[in-house]
Amino acid sequence: MKTDSIDIKIIADTGGDFTDDLVKEYDVNLIPFTIEAGDDTFLDTDDVDTEAIMRSMENSPNPVRTACPAPGKFLKAMKDSLANNIFIVTISGKLSGSFESANAAKKQFLEEFPDKKVEIIDSMSASAGEALVLYKLCKEVSKGMDFDTVTKAINEFASNMKTYFVLDSVDSLMKNGRLSRVKGTLVNVLGIKPLLGSNGEGEIVSYGGYRGSKRALKQLADRICGEAKESKNKEIFISYAGDEERARKLAELISECSEWSEIRVQHTRGLSTAYAQRGGVVVSY
């Protein structure tokens, strides 16, 4: 991406649900995660089959496994860019090794090219959250702002952003040992839908559980509308895994009690699909 005053390249891992149209519009280079679900391995590229990921997960008793991009992948992307100023956005450093991998690549890159600038942005989120941080970064860069000003603005935005998600199933949490099988089975039988989210430091915490999807989405919408300030000037991103109708319903509920400059609804990419599971909805603002 080139502005009137400076050349900047934006790189990101695929922990965020950045859509293909935005990738092309802002010339973003996405470095994919690898996902192992059941006996299948998926590379989180733009043509990844998210339905196949969900089927493989549902048919396997084993937990899904993921691998972040190696430092060499980030290093190659930086060298190939030929840019003097580079931003790399990653999934929360508390959730993955991608942030550390990108920093390792940065160190090696700057040893070879000491006159260039590289900033690694920890989105402190994932899915819709990382996508929103990446979107805001692209917007700021397109305004022609200088590198240091953009860096400060985006890090501040990531620190203040909120991310919530509602799971339709806790099967993955049980397989990964994060929820006991007894509790997980009880939650599924009773139709309890967990409301989870970021604690502001990139870690996932629970905000309770609600009986049925409709009630959970309504509670989430009410929480968002109660927290949103000056939302007319803000964007809100909603990601869904397999159930667009549920995401559109959440967008409708949110728009009934608050006004936003933009509400974007998109399907999860491969990595987010693996963790949100079928029916999961993620929202960030």
C-alpha cells in the first residue's frame, strides 16, 4: 500500500476473519495458520473449506490442533514486500505463538535491513476482533498518516476494543479439557449457550450462560448497546461459523438499540471456525 508520503506494507496472520475483498482492496498479505481436525490437515488460505473443517471436528473424538506461521513465513513476506515500513497484525499473544513468531522474524529482518521500520501489532483478540484491528489499520494507513502516529493509534484501539462470542456447542472445550465432560454434557443437554469474551488483555473469560440461542443473542445485544459509546462513529464486526442467519439476527438486534457507522457480517476463516465451532458467533467493536 502506498500513500502520498510513505510506502507501507501490511501483513497479518489468519487469526482474524479478514474478507477477500478487503485483502484485495488494501493489498494485505495474509500468512496462514495450519489446522488439524480429525485425520485432515487444512492450510488457512482464502479457499479453505470451513464446512470440511467443521465436519472433521464433529466426526473426531480428538481436539482440533493448530500451528501458527513459522518466523520464516513472516520473514519472507517482509522481504518480498520491498517496503520501508511494515506492519504485522497477529492474533492475541495470549492465545497463540504467532505474535512471538512475528517478533522473531522482525529481529532477523532488522539485522539485515536496519534502516527499515517494522511494528508488530498484537490485536489482543481473534476472529472478528483481529479483523477489526486490521481494518482500522488499513483505514489509518490509507489516510496518509505517518508510521509512528498510526502505530500509536492502532495499539490504543486494540487495547480498548471489546470482543464477545456465543458458542452453540461446548464439544471443542470438552475435547481440549477446558471443560469437564460432566459439565459440558449438562450444558449441551440443557441448551445453555456460553457467553465468552476478551478481558481486555487478550485472554478469554466467561460472562455467563443463557438458556437457548435467542436469549443468549439478546443478552449479548443488550450488553453491547449498554457499553457502546459514540457508536455512530464506530464499526462493529460480526463473524459466524456456518450459521449466517444467527449472525444477521444479532446484527438486527444491535441495530435496534444502537447506531453504527458500519456493521460488517462475515464468515469465519479456518482458524476461527475451528474454535468458534458450528453456530458460533463472534462480535467486536
